[in-house]
Amino acid sequence: MKILVQSEDFDLGAEVAAMSGGRTDIGAIASFVGLARDMNEGSGVQAMTLEHYPGMTEKALATLVEEANARWALLDVTVIHRVGRLLPGDPIVLVAVASSHRGEAFAACEFIMDYLKTRAPFWKKEETPDGTRWVDARASDDAAAARWDQS
Amino acid sequence: MKLHVLYFARLRERFGVAEEALEFGGATAAELVAQLQARGGVWAEELAAGRTFRVAVNQEVVALDAALPEHAEVAIFPPVTGG
């Protein structure tokens, strides 16, 4: 398991290679990369700054990964979330999940992202032509996370 | 009891403070919120009933009726928006 909160960019290929390197029991790696968009709530976004709660962030991410491990038979998980100022097109978050078969890997990857969106203490502030604004939490993210409570 | 209180994101900006040491005479998170509301101004506005915010105690989100332990690290912040 690897959990990182960092300002630096990450390399998806290198992270996936690091998971599978030296082992032959992994049959599937599912990965998700979230990127900074140039548009939100109908206006252009020139940049965003991600703030977090050092200490709690790492604990919250570890808890998400532990919950995924309890639900599915996973062989490895990597979560990297960037903080600081990012530009449109910049990668924000990486989740990669290794398992024996694709079903567990796909499901756990989506689960971790859905829970990360609603439980990990990160906040986005956008720079737009009309000034800066804090991003509001979305009900659709709560709904996405709630799906996993029922299953 | 003594508490270490942290604020993040929009609340940190509006309150104009990132962290403070507080002397607290109550017992629960709700009572701490009430004590902060009593400061008036942006405190009363942002922590008013119906406003959405989260409270974490020692880095875990809790319900407002949670008891606060001595020397707790309490954080108050808006709903999260990472990912």
C-alpha cells in the first residue's frame, strides 16, 4: 500500500510498473487519474489551489484503503493526491488497485475514489475571470459514495 | 479544558485565523460551536444552524453531540471537495 500527498506531479506508468514489478500473482491493475478541468459551474477555470488537513488527510486515505481491503481481495493499492496550485490539464489524483482479477480491481478503484471525494479533507479553490471561489461539495458525490453503503 | 482548534478552506479565510488555543468550559462539539457562534459577526454567520460544516476531533469526523477530550485537536471545515 502506498499513500502520498504531494505537490509534485506523478507518473502513472511508473506507479503501475512499481506495483507489478517482481511479482506474478497480479492479474489486473485498474487505475484512475483525475485531472484539473478548464471549466466548472459554467465559467472558465484558469487555475486551482488544493488545500488539505495535514495528518488527517493521510489517516483518512489509509482508512479508505483499509475499507477497500476489507471488501475485496486486493494485492496492492496506490493513492497519490496532489496539493498546491494546479493548472487545467494537470493531474490531481491517482488511484491504482491491483488484484488477481479485474472485477475486484475495477470495483475497489471506484469505491476508493467515491469515498475519497466525500471523506478525505481536501478543498479546491478555483481562479476564474470573475475572481477566486471555493468549490462547493456536490450532492452527486454524496450519492456516489452512498451507493457503496447499500451494497 | 484546553483545546487546539483548526479551521480550513473557506472557514479559515472568513474567520481570518488558521488555528488557535482555546479555553473551553463545555463538553461537546455542539457546545464548542455555540461558544464560537457567540463571537458574532462571521462566526455567527458561518456556524449558524442550517449552515453545512464538519467537525473533526483528533483527526476523525464526529457528530455534534460528540464529547471533546482534554487537549483535543478540533478542526472545523466545509464539506470536502478533493479528488
